[in-house]
Amino acid sequence: MRAIIGANLIKSKEARPGPKPFEIRDTRLPGFILRVQPSGARSFYAQHGRGRRTLIGAVGHFTADEARERCEQILGNVAHSRAPLDGLDGTAALTLGDFIGKEGDTANTLYRVWLAANKPKSAATTLQRLETQFGTWYSRPLTDITVERIEAWRTSRLAAGRSPQTVLRDVMTLSGVLSRAVRAKKLTENPVRDVEKPKLDRTPKVRFLDAAEEKRLRDALTERDTEMRGARVSANEWRRERKQAPLPLLDFGDHLTPAVLVSMNTGVRLGELVSLRWSSIDLKGAQLTIEGSTAKSEQTRHVPLNSEALDALKRWQKQSPDSERVFPIARFKTAWTALLERARIKKKFRWHDVRHHFASRLVQKGVPLNTVRELLGHGSMAMTLRYAHLAPDQKTDAVAKLVGP
């Protein structure tokens, strides 16, 4: 659509939001654009080349006449090989890299410093992801990171075979930076808001153990513990022959069996498991607490312990009475890989899939999805819905009620 972009147009029905985004191009100044989103957001843009445009600002932040004047300045800058926003509000020199900051920078206006203070658990991962995915953009002014540029990046990533979940995660990581820039008044609005997001499958197939696999896994744990206990007995015989003090007898071979049993019966994440302290476990009340400081959602939650998890923790506490952390180890990769080989579980099964196994078993036994959500610590039902298909009997019973009088 083409029209004179002015106060009258802004108030008219032609500029009201519709079911899809649309643009109105100014008939007096080529390159001056009003973009209208279904959400009601309306923004002015200056287009200065094929697929190249610069955000001027939102309707309300600038009047139409002010936006047109800025558009003329932007087009003039580009025509003279200057940065589009050169000389406008002093923002042209602020690049994405400048705003994020470098390691060791201390200015509290930088994203790096804000991230370390407000999201310390994920700060290092977030900064690494930004560097990996958007490092080539660090020299660009913040205002050059447009909807079109982000959508082109998204399209190329999807075409390269990256999953929609991965691409969306990276886009939202960039969005966090740009949202912070808006709050710091370095940008007028976050362009990610207008980017079409990759469509996600909300009910993807999840990996969990079938009955035979679970039995083999449990048998492998038992065999492993038996072998390690036997090795301890043999070692003590050797020590006695040399008049050395014997080592304590083992209940579990090591941390692996109690860790697996606790995970299978609570669904806690690996990071939550290795951060768990005895002070957060109430053995009498049969409950463990995931502290907000270690939870992915940063929200404290309480998880009841069933008899198997409780028994495993009590036995493990007797075996490791001097440890502050329940499982003083950072990861289980080597022992876990060997355990899967022993159990003949050939189809890929990550430690995180033990969490899926926990949730899947609950749903299969008829536990309501909202209860599963609370136990898993999901912030919304969307993540929990991936397990909904595992309760087919409920759907069958529901449609069966339509038959008959």
C-alpha cells in the first residue's frame, strides 16, 4: 500500500492492525515506511537498499513528521557512505559488541555486567552462545540489527539443518541483549519482536526406557555394585595380609546407582542432582528441595521421595557421611556410557533422558499433566505437553462416551 504517511494516516483505519503484518510506503519520500503488526505495534523504517533498512522508531515515540525527517537524514548518510544513524542521537557508534562488552569491563551499563549480576548461572553460556552465533555482528551498530537481517540469519540456519528449537533458542538469546538495550535507551524497540519465529513441535517424541530396557539397566547396576563390593573384599584381604587397616565395606559400588535411582524417581535435572546438598533433603519427611539458585527456572520446588529413592538416599548417606554434597561429582559421562554398554542399551539414551523416563512413566500411569509439570519444575504446560500422547486411554475413553444414547 502507498500513501502519505502523516498524522491523518496514523489515525485512519488504513493503519489499523490486521491479521497479518503489512507495510505502508510513503508516496512523498521513497524509502520511508510504516510497518504495522497484528499485535498493534507500529514502527517507522528507512529502507536504503535491497533488503536493507534501519529502524527509526515506534509510533508514539516519534510523530510521522519527525520520523520522515530522520528518514531523510538516514538516506543522506547512506548516500554519503556513512553509517545510517551517524549524527542521530549519538547512537551510531554503539555497536552490538560495544553494548555487550568485553571480559574484564566493569561499566554497569554493559550487558555482560548486567548478565553476571542478574543471571549468574547462565551468564557464561549465554555470552559464549552470543559470541558463537552473532560474533560477526559485533562490529555492527545496534540499529543495523533489523528484522530482515535476523530473519535472513534464521532462514540460513534452518536451511543448514539446525533444529527449530536450536534456532529459536539462539534468536531469543539475541533478543535478551536487544531488550536490555531498549531498557537502557540505546534502542527504541527490539526487532526480534517482529521476527517470525520457527515453528516448534510441541509434542515431539521423547526417549524413555521400555520395560525390558529398564530391567537390563537395573540388573546392570546390581551387577556393577556386586563386582565393586567383591573387589573391595579382595582388597581388604590383601591389606590384612600386610597388616594394613581394611577399607570400609561397600553397600553401593559408588555414587552411580543411588544417583540413577534418585533421578528415575524424582526427575531432577543433572545440574540439580550434582548441586544437591544433604541439607536440602528431609529423610524423615521424605522430601528433597531443589533450591532456586540451582534450578533452571530459578524457582525453588519440593519433590516428594518415594520408598525406592528414600531407601537409596539413606543407604548412600551411611556410605558417605562426611560429604556436604550428596553426589560430589560434576558429571557421570564415563560411568554412564559404560553402564549403558553393560545393559545393552544401544539406542541413544542420555542422562537427561532419565528425566523423560520419569515423566513418561507418570503419564502412562494416569498422573495428571499439571502434577507432572509441577514435579518437573516446568514454568508452563507447553513443555509438559510432549508427554500427553503417552496417555492414550484417556482419549479413547473420552471419544467412547459419544457412542450410545
